[in-house]
Amino acid sequence: MNTETVERAKAGNHQAQAEIITYLENGKNPEIIFGDSYHCIGNAHRIGITGPPGAGKSTVVSKLITEVRRTGSKCAVVACDPSSPYTHGALLGDRTRMVDHFTDPGVFIRSMATRGNLGGLAPTTSIVADFLDFCGYPVILIETVGVGQTEVDVVSKTDTVVVIITPESGDSIQMMKAGLLEGADIFCINKTDRPGGDVMEADLTFGLGLSSRDWAPPIVKTIAKESIGISELYTQIKKHMEHLIKNDERNNKCIERYFSEIDFWLESFVFDKALEPERKKYIQKSFGEDTPPWTVAKTLWKNKMEEPWQ
Amino acid sequence: MAIKVIIAKPGLDGHDRGAKVIAQALRNAGMEVVYTGLHQTPEMIIRAAIQEDVDVIGVSILSGAHMSIVPRIIEKMKENGIWGKPLFVGGIIPADDAEELKKIGVSAVFGPGTPTSKVVEFINSVVKDKK
């Protein structure tokens, strides 16, 4: 990686941006990318889009891009899909719903495989979002994998969390369970051309009435495929950001994100590196020499302290 | 570092079974596969390939339009400075056309009945620096 690529990326070159994202995705040293400009990060509105598989997340994202582009702003998207826990391969299919924006030079879409992370995002989604922020995208849409009830990484990594459900997503008991629903800033009931949308709305309203938060999460009904309700959804997203800024909550969000990022780096310095080719060789050699595993770990740890980056 | 591949369906035919079988096989071989969906123009495919920073581009064509579509994809790759990334084509491609496509720079052409392992092998052999 060189500074010339970084400059081209900052000037808006998609190819340079994409290459740097690959570099970051592979856990390499971000110092070269951000230099002493970390303070430039934090201007973008990071919008998390989450919900169960098949709720329409990618379609909603595609329609939101249209709304953002209507205001004249550039827009970046990070769309996550799961890596196989068996083969580590991934089928990244979110793009198929976003074809309207493929040739728009003001839109940058990147798919990310979760690479073993269980929280609904890839381990490096946050730093990739930092980088897109750094490149000057004022709006960054972050789409999670299809989630269940506890994949809530997106809550700490974004400013506004939109939870998308469908009329079939469950009854009032499902709505009262813990997890994702607690993290929602906005609810979007999608596919309301199907029966059950009103019941779902009533169940949600009941569930939300039981919680006490400053911000009462609005419920927006959409039929994303036909663009119905999307501009209302985007209005609510912007309102939420205004609320965060007005009530000084944005800063708390940023600090929370900062903490979780430091956790990420500490972990990445310490864990999960035994299978790196260099280390693998060393470990296999140590096995042959009957070196105790704790001694090997200590040596690896010492080396890591000297050079934490991969 | 996983190998990243884009599998695209350019043109008007809607026969995506082959593309999906290949995408699945590559996924099962541990690759990260971006699938674009149907009816892509060469411009759309190359934009996506750039933003995703893929190592290999694969296109599936069963409409018979390969001799007009593939050269346009190559042209777009050159225009955008990514010519040099391996490009492979799958689908119903007559042998003469396959030879022609290879002459203009296509790395491999896979017809019906190709074992998926052969495609995996091909990609592993052209993307050496990742493994």
C-alpha cells in the first residue's frame, strides 16, 4: 500500500478505494491509510440496516440509496453476507438487489463476508466504514447478514439502526424478547402488501410502550419493491440523527464505537493467528521438537508485541 | 486471505442455473463469490468488479451473444485499467468461438458438463499470490 493510492482514494477513485478496503479487510496496518488524519473521521451518518433473512434489507438499502442520491449526496454501502463456518467461502448476493446503482459514480457498494464473526457484521466492517467516512461519503449504509435475535454488533457500529421485519415476523411475545429489538432506533415493517402488517404494528407499538427511552422508535410501513414508504423511512432516519445531535447523544455513540474498536484491535493482536502460514510452520516445528504449547504461545506473544500488525 | 471472484450474467438470457452452480462450487472451495444477478451490461459488471476488488471475473452466457458481449467486457476492463485480471467465460460456446475468445485474452472457456472442480483448479492456478 502506498500514499499515492490513498490520495487517489480520497479524491474519489473507486478502484483505489476498493484496493484499500481489501487491505483493511485483511487486517493490515491501518496507520499507512489514515496517517495523522484520524480526526477527519466522524462526519458520515452511519445507518445500520438489519433484520431477519428475507425481510428485504438489500431492497430497502437500494431504495434508500435512491433517496440519498436525490439530495445530491454521495452514498456508500457495506453489505455483509455470512462466510461458511465449514469452508470459509461466502456467497455475496446483496448486490443483486442494488443493480439500479451499479453505474452511478456517486455510489460505492462493497460486499463483505463475515469471516467467522458472529455479531452480524464482518470483523472489519467498522474500519471499512471509517475509511469510507474518511473518503468523504456523507452517508454510509451498513447492511448486516440476516440476523436472529442477538446479533447486535450493528448497534455499536452505527448512528442509526433500522430493524426491518415483515408481517410474518412473529407475535407480541417475539416482540417482547430481548436483543435486536432493543437496539432499534426505527422499525420498518416491510412487505405490508401481505396480510398481518397492522397486527404486527399493534404488537410492536405495545412492546415499545413497555420500554422507556428518550427516543421513541417510530414504526414505518413500507413495500420496498415498489418504493412505497421509503421517503418516510429516510425522513425518520434523518430525524433520528438530528435527535442524536440535539441531545448530545451522538458523542456517546462515537465513544461507544471507539471502545469497541479498541477491543477489536486488542483481540486481533492477540487471538486467532495460530494458522497464519508463518506461525503454522513455527508451530509445526515446535510440535516436532516437543516444545510445550505455553512456551510456543509465549514466544508468539512476545513477537506480536514487537510487531502487532500481520 | 480468501480468493474473491465475481460471477456475472451479462446480456438478455435468463438461464442462471449454470452461474449459480459455479458460484456455489467456488463458495464450497472457500472462495468469496460476488453474484451480480441477471441482465448485466459490461459496464455494470466492470463497475462491480472494481468496487469489489475481485481477483477473477467469470461471466456466464447462454444466449449466443458471447462474440459481441465478451469483447465489450474486455474493452471496459482495458478502459478501467483492470485488464490483466483473469477473465473466464462459461456457457454454450462453440469450439471455434472459444478459440477466438482465447485469442483476444479470455483465460479459459468452460462448456456444459465441465466438472466444477476444474473451474476451482483453474482459479487456484491463476490466483497464486493469495494462498
